[in-house]
Amino acid sequence: MNSAYSCGRSGDHAEAAQIIKCFCKYPLIASRKSCCKEYAYRWFEIFSKPNVEKVTSITYERQLRLHICPVLGEKNVEDITPLDVQALFNRMENASKETKNKAKIVLNMILEHAVDDELLKRNPLASKSIRITGRSSKPTEPYSVEQMRYLVQHIEQVQKSQDRAYLAIQALHPLRLEEVLGLKGADIDEHCIHVRRAVTHPRRNQPTIKETKTDGSVRDLDLVEQIKRYLPEIAPDDFIFGGSKPLSYQQVRKMCERIRQDTGFGERVTPIRFRTTVLTDMYDQTKDLKQTQQVAGHANASTTMKHYIKGRSEHRNTAAPVAAVYGLN
């Protein structure tokens, strides 16, 4: 006899059984917690990797692999607390504060996404109890004026023509290495260097051609005319350094070492030190911060002052100018 709760057809019984079976195999989302490692990499693949520069993507993945997942990877996202976050940064005890901040940026985006997904009520990284400390990154020291004079005076001793051209351009103009490597034959004319692209090495090997670092990095710089004789004749669409294909990371390193050996220079030839040196001496000679900022390709002058203008160590009497202004000659 049929009960009030029984199904009228045998097919309905089979369908109901299938539905129950499905629910048992695939529980409701609310009952299943999210593994932090899986969640983090899903965020990376969907929201981050397709929408940032390749070099940024590699940096983000590195933070996940080396710092975030080893500490939080096996935890459920819903269970992450400020204590867990602090443990992550404590584990990075030998890292600089700059390195820790890179991990913080990535972790914050993941946790904010978890808040949006209602997995967390509040971002644990926002807790006032979190302390991120670390040694300061070592600033880039400019070469001394004497060292720069030595290198410029010994350009002729560099054996390979490409190496001579590199030293002449990099040592005398406020260019990033990626901007120098991105120069093509058409980018240098009688009086100017036209910065239009960059070449980077995201994985420390093969070159990647990309846009300049910022919109302000697209700029025209005065060419030091005395170096024209070191510049090769090259097709307008060929790279000055590399020809049809820009130099790889290893090729740049070997070039810098050849320059050091050919000139007998006493220190390593380091591209970023040239840029810092040129900007330091440009400001030291002109005292024009706005112009120095513009040739550096920076969006604001504070970046130029904080990271690139180091000042020369020669002591100058700071009292004499004030005394002179007030008539105490």
C-alpha cells in the first residue's frame, strides 16, 4: 500500500537516489574548507598571472613557492589567523624588509580575495599586532668621480666594438640597463637617444622585449657627442647590442667582465651603479632636481632623491653661505 510519502513511479525512486548520491559525493561548498595552497595558486592563475607583466608574475610565484605556501599551504584559508601570518614573517628571519614586503603584497591580495569570497570575515594581515621587521636593503653606491674618469679614459682599451659602445652609452647617460639593451639603430641620431622600449630577463636568461617601465620612461636624452665614434653602424630595426636579437642575461654579464678585464678596472662593472652615478653627478653639477627627475624617467622627484641622488662625500662648509647672505663676509 502506498504511503503519503512514497513516490508514485519507480523512476522517481531512481532519480532521488541519484540526487542523494551526488550530494554525498559533492558536499555543499559551505561544508568544505579551502586548502590555502590550492586557493592561492588558483588566485594566481586566474586573477594575477594573466594581468601583470611577466617579471611581476615571476616575482609573485616566487613568493608563493618560497615563503607563503611552506608556512600556510597546508592550512585552510578559513582558519588563518594573525598568529599564522606573523609566523610566516618570523620564518623569513634572514630576509631584508624589502623581500618581506614582496611576500606581504602577494599574501595581502590573496587574503583580500578570501574576504571577498566570504571565506574570511576580516583580513588577518590587517591586524595591528603584525610586525614586519628586517634589515634594510643595501643602497646602490655610485662609482667615485675618479673611477668614472678612469673608465671613460680607458674606453679605447676595450677590445670588442660592441663592448666599447655599451660602456660609452651606459657610463655617460642616465639609462636603465633594460633601456640600453632595448635601443635599436633608429633610436640614436645625431644629438639624441630616444628611449622607446626595454629588454628584460625575467628568468635570468633569455631576453624579453617589452614596453618601458613607466610612461615617463619613454623620453629623449641628449647624446654625449664625444662618444659618437664608438657607436656602430647598424640597421635601423636591429638592436645596437645583439643585432636581430637582444643580448641574453649571461651575455651581458660576460660583456661586463670583459670590460673590467680590458680596462684593468679595480671593481666589478655593474650597470645599475652607472645610472646611480650619472644621476648623482648630474644633480651635483646642475642642482636642478626637476631636470634630473625627467632624464631619469621618474614619475616624481621623491623617487629620484630617495634612490638615485646619493651626494658626493666631499665636505662643504654649510655655515659660510649663510654668513655671506647675512653680510658676514
